[in-house]
Amino acid sequence: MVLQKSSSSTSSMVFKVTRKPAELVAPAGPTPHELKLLSDIDDQQALRIHYTVVQIFPYQASMKGKDPAHVIREALSKALVFYYPFAGRLREGPRGKLMVDCTGEGVLFIEADADVTLDHFGVDFLPPFPCFDELLCDVPSSHDGIINSPLMLFQVTRLQCGGFIFVIRVNHTMCDGSGFMQFIKGIAEIAQGAVKPSILPVWCRELLCARDPPIVTYLHPEYNQLPLEDDNKCASFKPCHASFFFGSKEIDAMRFLLPPHIAQSSNTFDVLTACLWRCHTAALHWQNPNQEVRFMCVANARFEPCRLNPPLPEGYYGNAFVLPAAVSTVAKLCGRPLSYALELVKKAKKEASEEYVHSTADLMAIKGRPALSLTGSFIVSDITKFEIRDVDYGWGKPLYIGPDKAGIDDVPSLSYFIPYTDSKGEYGRVVLICLPEEAMKRFEKELHGILQIKDKQKPIKSISNL
């Protein structure tokens, strides 16, 4: 069975964290004081939230005597000279347009110590993490909306074994995952002695603003609000978070459910996503078989197939993704062969194009930043291509780097695909899932049933492993 870790498995672990008061870390040198407009992709309603990234590092003998909190704080201050908008505050202008007031006030930083070692977290370091509110302590006014507040919150927690956990919360309007990774890699380079980041930041947010005149050229079902026909889905629920590891064995088991020619021509992302979408939908026990459900994939304009021409500048760190969607009904998705879901996943990905990116920006301008449609949606963000495991502040590569859980704020249906090597040395993907507690049990049962299908022939290997 796939390696799994759920919130129920971490609920019994308790430890104590001692924190110093939060402080503002400002740029180490003078920076411009100016107003910078965000793009129409940046300031859409769906991104006016925060996301969190966790990094876990073991003890490194070569760094004995070095304090990770001090090293990272100093490097952060120097990096903010180049990324000075992060040290500013968001303001809201006419018609809700967001801009950054580059005040140089700084970002919030917390230094802490925990009375545990990495061994307490087990051999595989996966979300959900126990006592997470201790590893990222909320600071009054830092999480009350996104306007006029610090744009980032950092906490470095030293462990008794010499390792440490580094957690960052980010205002999503400022950057997506790729832009964020560019920033923290710059911090890491400076922490190891560089005088500046190897990739210098570029603002240029006008590249992803609406055209003049704006024209919407796609249907964009991701922003069309759906009626919720099952009243029970409106009720509040206790969320359950879990991580699932998928290596080659698990992916091969999923390929068995597909005709050989489809299995061979489909990449790992498509196969895994199609399977998870079906399991996720089935687990929710929709009462109306005609309830419309959606799959959305995060497609980044830095990469094919929606890479801009000419490309975004190398140092661009703003939000550059769109969310093309595929639509089905519960009955069709769960009642038809897996190949049906697979083709829908591929169809959504094919929607992604340079024109789709511009059409999304134009939609924001014309429709007044419509909210993302979350009813019956399963959203996947694949961050395996961001090279997130290469971050090194001097303590080597992280044992884990990625989101703290599935979902962001009120978007629980967002799942992440994260590159991960397990404790046995097998490389694969960790998938973060959030569902109501009872639905998670059904999800696990659906998934277990697929992965336990007995092999009747030689495993089907993909011709592509993208």
C-alpha cells in the first residue's frame, strides 16, 4: 500500500516551543520608495490569501556552532535589498486594484526552540505536521486580511538534535510557487556567501495585465459558479489532511486500469491525476448523480504549453499561472472507465496556452475579478518541476520542502504533487489531500482498491514520465 500519513496519526504528538517576540526584518540597505501595480493575474480574488511552505533540515556537522536563525535572518535582510517589494505593504486603489507600497518596513521573523528532535517526527517527514501552530506562530495583525500587513512571516525553530524547521507564510498576490522558490533560493545563495542572488528579480507585472481593449476568448468554466445541489455539502465539516506517496509501483497499478495503448501514451501526471479525481469525487458521496464536478490544473506561463512568446523574463517572480478546467457529472466520472477521466485531464491541459493566459487576465478586467468556482472542484498543483529540493542554506538539502497541507485558507480542494524520496530511497510524488473525515476514509478505501488489483500481466510502462 502507498505510504500514507494523516492528521489522525499526528494528533497524539505534543511538544513545547519557546519563541522570541516577532521582529521586523528590513532590507539591509536602502531601497526605492515607490508604488508598484500588481498584474491582473496577481490581484484576482482567488489569490487574496496566504500560503505556507515548510522546510525541514537535519543536523550538519560542518555547520556546528552556526545558528540557522541568525544565518537565515541575515541572508533574508540582504536578499530584501533586491526583493524590496516584499518589505512593503499592499494598498488597494480605485476599483479594488492592488499595488505594493514599497515602504521598506520589512517582513516578520520569529526565532524559536523546540524540546524535540527530528526522530520524534518519524522516518518520513510528511504533512500534516503535529503542533503546526507552534512551528508557525500567528502574529496579531499579520493574518487579518492582506492589506496594510507584512507580506511574509518567517519562523526558524531549532530542534534539540541540531536540525531545524523553517516555515514561511506568503501573501499569494505577490508571487506563485515558482516565484517564491526563486526568492528563497536567492536567500540560500546569500546564506552561503554570495553577494547577490544568481537570478536577479524582475517586476514587469504589466506583462500579465489585461490587453487594451480586453477580449475574453475562452469560456473559463473555472470562474462560472455552479449551483450546489447537495445541501449536505454546504454544511461545515471537520477537515482531515493526509499525505500519500506514489512511486513507480503505484503508478503501474493505475496503468492496469487503462487500455495498453492509452497507458503507454499517457504520462505519470495524467494517470495519477485522473485516478485521484475519481477517488476524490467518489469519496464525497454526491447524492445527485447529475451534479457537475470539475477538475482544474495549475498551468504556469513560464513553461509549455502556455509559455509566453516572448517568454517572461528569467527573474519574473509574480503569479503566472492559470487554471484551465474539465467538466463532467458525478455519474459519468465515477461510472465510466478511468480512460474517460484521463481524457478529460488531458483536455484541460490542452486548453492551457499563451492566449488562455491573456484571456484570463482580460476576464479579470472585464468581470471585476470573479471568484474561483469551488463547488465540486478538484484542483491540482504540480510543483515537481520547480526544483524545490535544491534549496541549501549551508545545512544541505531539505528532508522535506513543500506546503504544510492540502488547500489554502477556504480552498480545501487544492491538492499538491510534491517531489519526494522516501526513507527507503525510492523517488516518487507525495500528494496532499484534504477531505471531510468520513470522506477521507472512503477515499483511502477507493485508492486501496485500485492499488491492490492483482497483476495478471507484465506491468505497463509509460513511454513518457513527465
